[in-house]
Amino acid sequence: MNTKTLRRRAGCLLLAALTPVACAAETSDPEFFGKSSISIGMQNDLPGVSLLQSYTRSGTDYLLEQMIEKKLRIKAVVPTEVSAFDRIPKLLEGRVDLVVGSFSITAVRMKQIDFVGPYLTTYQGFMVGREGADIKAMADLDGKRVCTWEGTTSETALEQLRTARVDVLVEADAVACEEDLKAGRVAAISTDQTILYGFANLNGAAGFRVVPGLTIGAPQHYGIGLPKGHRADCRRLTAIVKEYVESSDWINDVQRSLPQIPLQEPGWISRYKPTSSSIDGRSCRDTAST
């Protein structure tokens, strides 16, 4: 307990007989999950979304995490690294309290954990290197190898391309796919367009580019993951996220972290910004509401 809190509580003891309710409110420190500090799981290898580089974090997920910490008025410990593969296990085992990590809300995942969101909506697309100038449509991937990584919804969506003419390579993480594309071992990387735009922005010198208009599968709705059993706190966080998405801060954060999106996609805000009803229909629920 800090000195400021001690002084405040001492003053409340003197006034308790006169204003017990006000005093009780005054002595309560901000809490979430009944704690004054929480652990947040984040990914470290996604430029523009969630990147840790030279001890500095950046990306849309990091800016969201900072906003949450400020709005809840609690302390978040140094983010714990999570991968796409171990996000749910770490939540269920109590090793993290929240996960902010390009975490797509799905029906299967909603049975295991709760979500708050979406705070961003995207689609699964394709990124090519300098040698991929001829790739403009799905048919252009015939006979080529496409890379994604394990533990993501992208792997599932790519199953429809796993034919005798399209080879799908599943790597351990995003960095491995990035290196494969640089080395020419794959013709394309496929995952959420937000992530691809981040890699394209970081690897402009290598000729990385997101193929315009080429997407597969359903929209991906990014949510904040948390363990079940905390619905009051979940709804509290939902209100914070809804306010954020409707603010200019959301627009500024996307423009700052993923500058290629507004450059490459006119009208991008309506495509990437979730509606209030979409957030209500997926937050703090066991199943999504239509």
C-alpha cells in the first residue's frame, strides 16, 4: 500500500461515523478480477499489430492494452508472451488474466473462454514477395506453396486450398513464414490482412505486398480473451471497448500502426471498424448472438 493510500484511509477513519458510504468508496482501490494488478498475454512477433523490438512494444494491440490499463485504472504487469497456439491454455491455467493478441472470436473458442469485442474486424488475405507479381487471383496460386502458422484460424481456412495443385505449409510462427517468403521457399503467406499489412510495411525493401481484393473465408473478429466466471468485469470491459471503437482514438491507432491499410483500401474504416451490435453480440457470451 502506498503512502497516498495510507493518508487517504487515515482521513476516512476520522470521517467514518459521518460519511460511511463515501468513505468506503474512497478507500477502495481500483480492481479487476478482484485484483489491483493483472497479467496480460500478448504476442511479440506481429509488426503493426503486436511487436516487441529492442525492448519497445508497438502495434494496434499494444495501444489497446495501454488504453485498457488507463481506463481500468489498474496496473498491468509486463505483458506475458503468448503464441497463437497457447493463448487459451495460458488463460485456462491462470498464467494470464487477459489476452490481447489478434485473437479471433469463434464459436468453439466461446465455449472455452469469454471474449470482449470485436475491437477490429479483418479478412484472411495473401501477401507475396517480389517474385509474386503475377499472383492476382486464387487461380494464380495453383502449383504454388502458401505458408501460414499453427494455432490460428488461418490454418483452417487454408484447408480449402490444400489440393494436389496448392501446397500449404504450416510453420510454428509468423517469423518462420516471413523468412520462407524472403528466401523464396513459398510463393505467398496467408493470414489476417491486418497482420499481412504490418509485415508488408516492415518489409517494403523486400518487395512484400498484400494482394488487393484477394481474400478467403469469413470475417475475423478480434476480441480480448478472458476466463469465464467474471461476467461483471467482462461487461465493464465491453463498455470500455465500445467507447474506444467509436472514438477517433481507434482511427488514429490503426492509421499509426498499420499505415498501409488507409493507403491501399479506400473506405477502410467501414470495413475494419466493428459495429456496436457486433460487439454486443459477441461479448461475454457462450454463443454469438445474431
